[in-house]
Amino acid sequence: MLRQKFAATLVAFSLLSLQLACGGLSHRSSPFGGGRAEQAPHFKPGFNLFKPEQDIELGRESAQKIAQQVPISRDETTVNYVRQLGGRLASKAPGHKFPYQFNVVATKDVNAFALPGGFIFVNAGAIMASRNEGELAGVIAHEIVHVALRHGTSQATKAYIAKAGLGILSAIAGGDNPESGQIINVIGGVGANALFLKFGRTAETQSDLEGARIMAEAGYDPRDMAAFFKTLQEQSGQRVPEFLSDHPDPGNRVAAINEVLPSLPVSKNPVHDSQEFEQVKSRLLGSGGEMRQSAEPARLGSANPGGNKTSVKVEPPSQDFASFQARDNSFAIQYPRNWDALTSDEVNMIFAPKGAYARTDQSVVVTHGIFIGAVEPEGNDLESATSAYIRKQVEGNPDFRVVRDPQEITFGGRRGYATVVAGPSTVTGVMEIDVIYTSVTGDGRLFYLITMAPEDEIQQYRSTFEAIIKSLQLAGAGE
């Protein structure tokens, strides 16, 4: 959902970032600045239209739906162990005293997730990937903070205001608060786990640092949390584990945790391991055949910003293509005939299927489709201009990150670059995969073509994007 600098820029949601930040530091310890932290970081929940009691209600409903989609472990030894460990950590959680509940998902995926109100799920794969109890404690502490700081309903609040319009802020300021059911209906139906399961970098950083404090107060060493991130990064190879795929860079997370260590009440003899952990891990390693490989919860609520009915996805791309040529004749492409062409100016365009985009007063929200056009380059050559353009896209979308650096390719008959960027969509909550192609137009401008689709639909769109790129014709001589 990359935001462009032309008139059809994306999301009014971004206008709320200053007013509706996920939460601020109540003790300014500058965890990312220079020098040593003098006081432990402690965060407060962000702006929220929900009451804590509504967090519990929504979380319970969402947890019930997820329990129908994923294999919940019935192994009492494993489940009881995770619940005891979780309870020990949750006793140190800040804020509202939520009734924390812990369950184990019987899959090999390295993941854990938290729903509003205290409903936390830990995949068996996360237990098996942990080298000791301290590392597993770090995973669970991180998820507890998502609950304690109410990241899920805070995110739902922002999504509601983005859809309801900025005018709703005046009504809220006047005391006219909407009911929780009204909010959920607007953002896509009861349960809306898409918003409850994916968080941005700010929320993830808060969960790391506040989670480190919880670990220390519960008798664990926060460095075990950092070690878990580092181990996963080293073991993952080309495939990034789910627990890291939509989180900040592991190296940055390790550095941030290490920097706040001097401010944390770490015991001289912290708990690193236990006999119970080793027993549970052995049980899981011995029952690998009984676990499924993947159990990504299905998206609930609207999968698009265009008003389709709950759980109805965008219509697949047509195999029949239409032709388009830019008004300034700088490029021509073919695109699926069931996609709409949204004009920004004579050269910058958006092509997207119905239900995959929505207009606001001065912007367009897009979840599937392409951006295409040309801009004035910032740089003396294609490589530097590409780097500057990518940097702007990431800066304009702070929850997105470059997952594959620019690679030189040939497309449109000339030299270019392809860069992969990914991040959680503010509409679907699912990881969005964007590939940014760049080259040079005949008159020396930077040409760009950005393909975008949710991660769980990327295979369905791959052939369409390839056909679009293959059809591309750039006017004029190349470099």
C-alpha cells in the first residue's frame, strides 16, 4: 500500500499518525539514542475508543473463531507448562488486569500471536525453536505486551477513524463515542482479526522493550529474548519465520534490547532454563509428525476497502487484457480487463480491480493492483535515482521494509531494477508484498511500476503481474 507523491496518494489513515500514535513513553529513557538508558522504558496504551472490557469481549470472539481454524494442542503437559510460564510473566504486565489465557497451536510454524483482552496463542514451533526457557519467555512476554498496551483495539480505532473520516474526531471530542459494534462493522465485521494479528514497527518495538522489562521482573534475562531473534535470523536462511516476517529487523531489535539492559532489574542469577522446558521440548520434537506445517488464521471481516461483503475477496484477475498508453506516450502496457484505470495525471496511473481500492477526498487506498508512472529522478544515474525513490517509499510507509535490495534486471527493453518491499496492510492486516520496478524514460525521468498484493494471494497474482511487465513498452532510446 505504498504511498505515492502524486494526487492519488494513499491513505487518509496516515494523517492520523501524529494524533493516534500507538502510545508514548511515560519515562523518557531514549532507548534508541546514544548513551546509556537511565530509566527503564515504560509505555502507555495509545488512543482507544474501546473500553478494556470490550477488549476482552472482542478477543474472546476472535479467539473462538481462530480455535476453529487452527489445531489447538490437547497435550496437557505442554499446555499446562505454557500456561504456568505465561501466568508468571503476565503477573508483571502493566495496565489493566486482563484475564490472560494461553493456548498452544499444534503446528511447526515459528510463531505466536495475541488477541485483545489477554488471549495468547503460542505455536509449538516457537517452543521447539527456543533453546531454553528464557527464549520462550521472551516470545510470550512480547505477546503479553501487545495485550497490555491494547495494540489490537488501538489499531482497530485508527482503522475506524480512517474509514469514518476525520470529521468523526470532532464528534468524539464532543463526547459522542461510537459503540464497539458500530466500530467493528465499519472496519470489516466482528472479530476483525486482520487488525488484531498484525502490528507496525512502533507496536513491535514497544512490545520488545516492555517485554524485556517484564522478563527481568519475572526473574529472566532479557538477553534471552534478543538471543531468540538472533537465532531465528541465523537459522532462517532465505525463508523468514512468521515471527520475524512482519517485525522490525532482528539486528535492530537485539541492539535495542541490549541498550536498555542497564536500566532493567535483571537478577544476578536469572532463570535461563528448567527441567520442565526440556521435557516439553522433547515431547514436541518427538511428535513432529502429528503437527501440521502451517496454520495461518484466515482473514475475518472485509478483505478489501471497496465494500465487498464480509469474507468476500477481490475478483481474480481476468485473463483477457486491455491496452493502455500514457497520454505523453512515455509507456504502454496491457492490464486485466476487469481492472479499473484510475488517473492521477497524464502519466501516473493506478490499475486495480473493483473492491481493491477506495477513494477518499484526496487519496486512494489500494490493496491489489499496480502503480505506474514517471517522476523526476533524484540522482545522476539509474542506481542512485532508484535508491532515492525506494527510500522515499519506505519513509512514507514506516511499517514497510526492504526485504530484497534492488537487483539489476531487463524489462521494457532496457536496463532496470527490481526491489521487494513488504509490510502489514492497514486495510487487510495481512502482509503485503510490493515489487518496485524502475527504469528510465526516453526523456530522462525515472519510470516506476509497483505491483502489490497480499502475501496469501501473491501466487494468484504472480502470472498477471508477469504478463503486465512483459507487455510493457517504454518509448525512446534506453540508457
